[in-house]
Amino acid sequence: MLKKISFLLLIFLIISCSNVFEKYQFDADIYRLKHLKYYGELFFEYKDKTGYFPFEGVSDKPTYVFVATKEQYENTRGNPHPFNEVPFSEFIKELEKKLGRTINEYYDPQREGTYTPNFYIYMINKKTFFFAVHLYQQFPFSINISKNYNKLEISNNPTEHNRAANFVEILNNKVFLDEINKIPSRTGWFKILEEKNLHHSKGKISNL
């Protein structure tokens, strides 16, 4: 009888932990989509001001910027193709210089990757940029990579071949708008995390 109770208790704990994790990921997806909107608007504002996108034409190879904290950056290894990398700190400096104001930084809420990479990626090749966030849930506008790993990638040149999304269409997508306007179950926790890392690349990490 005791063994049966222990087994049932173990099953209950596993299910409870699974539910907590999933609820956390649903909340995190809200912020991931909000961050995609935030950065996408910055890229196009930069283009309007300068006539080109950030780091356009700086290298013959694709140029990558990993939007990641120092902790998250450890998970960015593994691209087998040659590329030019610009540190996120330099990326922020460039945006601030051209836009003439302080730029807040927003990162994936998850400290360590599970199903998906826990960082965002900006990549520009010639005159075409891509910006990707990685989602737990599948949406009509995302691409399913594997179980609980879905990617939403915007570009200034979306095509059937690259499968990127049109940023303007995303901003007018009802499902997208409904999602970013949801109220997370742990609003306070996510707000504290965001405020802590607003200027992470400059070494300014709040103790909130």
C-alpha cells in the first residue's frame, strides 16, 4: 500500500512539474514575440535613418549577431559555416550611434536552452537580414523544427525559399497581436528579469 501511494505521489509531482514548465514556456513565448516586434521596429527605423540595415556590407560572409547574455552566449556554438560575428555590445553601440538614443536590450527569458536555443539571432547577408526567435508553441506564422521547437524568422526579403515572415504582415496578424497582448501568469517575475538585463551588454546588470 505504501509503495502504491509513493508511486502515485511521484506521478503527481512529475505532472505538476510538467505543467509548471509548460506554463512558464507559454509566458516566455509572449515575451519572445514582443521582443521580435521590438527589434524588428529598430531595424527598420535604422534603415529609414541610414538607408541600409545594421552591418550591411561589412563582410563578404554572412554577419551574425547573437542576442544573448554572457550565460546564454555559451549555447551559440556550432555553426559549421564560415561567418563574420559582431558582438551584441557592438551592435547596441551602432544602433545608439545612428538612432541617437539609449537602446534597451531584451533577451530570451530562458537562461538555459531545453527544446530550443535560448537566444535570438540577427543575420545579414549582402542586403538581406533575418531575425529569429525560438518558440515553445507552434503558431500559424512559425515554422516547426521539432517537438516544442518552433522558429519565427522575419526578413526584409521573405521568399518561399527562405521561409521567412514578412514583418509588416506579422504586425497585422491577429494571432500575433492577441498573443503579445496576453497577460502572463508571472508578469512580475518576467518584468524583473527584463529590467535586470536592460543594459547587460554594457556590463550594467541590476540587482533587482
